[in-house]
Amino acid sequence: MKVLTDYLWFNTPKRREMVRITDQVADIVARSGVHEGIALVSAMHITSGVYVNDWEEGLIEDFGAWLETLAPSGLDYRHHQTGEDNADAHLKRTIMGHQVILPITGGKLDLGPWEQVFYAEFDGQRRKRVVVKVLGEGT
Amino acid sequence: MKVLTDYLWFNTPKRREMVRITDQVADIVARSGVHEGIALVSAMHITSGVYVNDWEEGLIEDFGAWLETLAPSGLDYRHHQTGEDNADAHLKRTIMGHQVILPITGGKLDLGPWEQVFYAEFDGQRRKRVVVKVLGEGT
Amino acid sequence: MKVLTDYLWFNTPKRREMVRITDQVADIVARSGVHEGIALVSAMHITSGVYVNDWEEGLIEDFGAWLETLAPSGLDYRHHQTGEDNADAHLKRTIMGHQVILPITGGKLDLGPWEQVFYAEFDGQRRKRVVVKVLGEGT
């Protein structure tokens, strides 16, 4: 059994941003030497998430607008009594999911034709991390 | 360590449909020879999902109506400028989740009394796939 | 490869309650002897969930109020024709997620500074279970 752990760092220019990370995860999988297994890709901060969906700019904008409808910013959240102003970011990341598990088959990410992995930042402009843990059988 | 990978194919008659797949997944687990481990069950298309919930027709209809409220079809989504008409399917599958990890204990799926695994199709009537990756200790 | 399976039992005084379980999961991980791997933490009932987010009372109340907006109780759900009254609990747990996979690095849960694991009960006041399956390389 082989295990490799690595971390991706982000510091997004905008407060909210979807960042495609498929290639970075694939690189870590290649380095791991795992031939059959899984890769856990998980946000380590609670105002960001990781999800799999389409790499299409219009849909990415749709996600942003939709999340603002379901979990609006600027409301009088109880969390804000602590001095925070990011309660909506906690809710938005809950909708998108905070982690994914990607299958590895034949040494590569076993993704469908349109599956792309994204980091979803909802309270950015500071350094944040995603853990990638690859685990499985080596060659 | 044992690993088995298999795929389930779907081509639902209706555009939206919830398909129970607990038995198919259990069959793959049995074939894997894994005694203690996990099974990843993950949609390979970005307009469908996999979730665990109740096998009760009324609740399944409730899910459908509820998803239509949270992520309505027929809106003027930006994604539709590409010629697509399925942005709502991307959003609906995000709510339901695109994958589950099922524990395997004593060679069997370790599910609670009411837990059933479903494939959630939101843009069907064509061939689509789910990957099942079973991983763990053999007997 | 090492695997340890354990179960956490709950019987919450209130119908809806968020219960922090980070320490219980960490104890199971310590007992497992797994040095590099993952821990699956998954609700075995379909009206409760498991999620990772902030241990801040205000935000936990925000989550409760928000879920009531997105998936209200007391509606005339079809599921209630079976005699049940908890359709909203099935929907609320779907938003929060029913399971998480936690990375284990150097023998410990590899969590970010604010990540806490919660059991989310939406139909409590009776005995319910969470499965914890730890899997990976021993020391």
C-alpha cells in the first residue's frame, strides 16, 4: 500500500473564485506511484470547498449567482456577532461540498469526459490550503 | 490490499429519474473479495449524482419537487448561451451530491436499516456511467 | 494495511441538534494504529448527517435557521402519507451531507485550524448510529 500526502495553497485575488485544480491533483497522483486507488481532495478551511463539475465559464457564473440566492451575503447572521462577516461563505461551501474522492485506475484519475475538479473560494484574499491524500496499490 | 473497479451504465427512459442501485453495488462488493474496506460510488457525468436515502416513492417525489424549487429548470442560465439547456441539472446534482463512500464490514456493505443507494439522473435519455471502486483488505 | 471499525451512538434530547464529535473520532483514529490513511465518518440513518464546519454557537444557529428556510418542516410532503412527519429531516441532511472522509497524517487527523466534525441530527430523541471506518498504513 502506498500513501502520498500533499497540499495545494491558494490566495485568490477575489473574495469569491472557482479555481480549476484537475491538473495539480493529477500531478500529485502521478508522483504517488499509486496505480489503483483513490485521491481525497479536501478543503482545510471552512469557508471554501472542493467540487467536481463543468469547466464552462457561463455555468461557473451560474453557480455563483445561484449560491448567492440560496445563501445570501449581507444578512444579519448570528455568526457576525463574533465580528466575522462571512457566514454566507460557510453556507455556500456547504452547498458545493467540502471534499471529493477521485478514483485512480491504471495510474491515472478515472474521470468522466466532462469532470473537472475545482477549488471553490468564498472568503479569499488570504492564504488557504487543500489537502490531497493519495492512497492505494502501487505498480 | 485488494482493489476492484467496475462501472454501472444507465440510459433512463425519463429525463429525471432516481434509480436504486444498492443491489448492483453489493454484487460488485461481493465479487471484489474485500472483507474490510470501502466502496466509492461516483457519477462520471456532471448532470447526475449518487446519494443515500430512503426507498419510499413519496419521499423520492418530494426530492424531485424540492430540487425543482431550489434549482428551477427553464431559467435564463448563462450556461444556456453555449446551446445547452441543462444548467439546472448541474445545480440539482450538486445538492444531492455526486458520490458516496460506503463502508464494507465482514465482506458486506455496512449500511443502516433504511440506507439505500440511488443514482440520481437529471439529464437522462442517453448512456451515462457510474464508477464503483472497492478497496480494502481481503479475507 | 490496517482497518478499524467503530460506531458512535446518539440519542439527542432535542429533535434537532448539532453534536461535535471531533474528539471521539480522534480517539478511534488513535486506537486504530493507522499512521497514514483516512477515516470515513458516516451517518447510518437517513435523517441525520455528518459535516465539517465551525465550532461557533452563532453559526450553528445560523445553519439551523437556514436549513429551515431551504427545507421547511410542516409542509404537506408526500412522504407524510406513509404516517411519517420527518420529510424535512431527509432534505436537511441532504444539504449538510451524510458523511465525511478525514485524512490521517502522522497518526493524527489532518484537519485545518477551524475544522471540527459534527453529527447533525434532524429527527432525534431516539438511538441512532454513525459508523467510523479507519483505513491505512500502520506504523
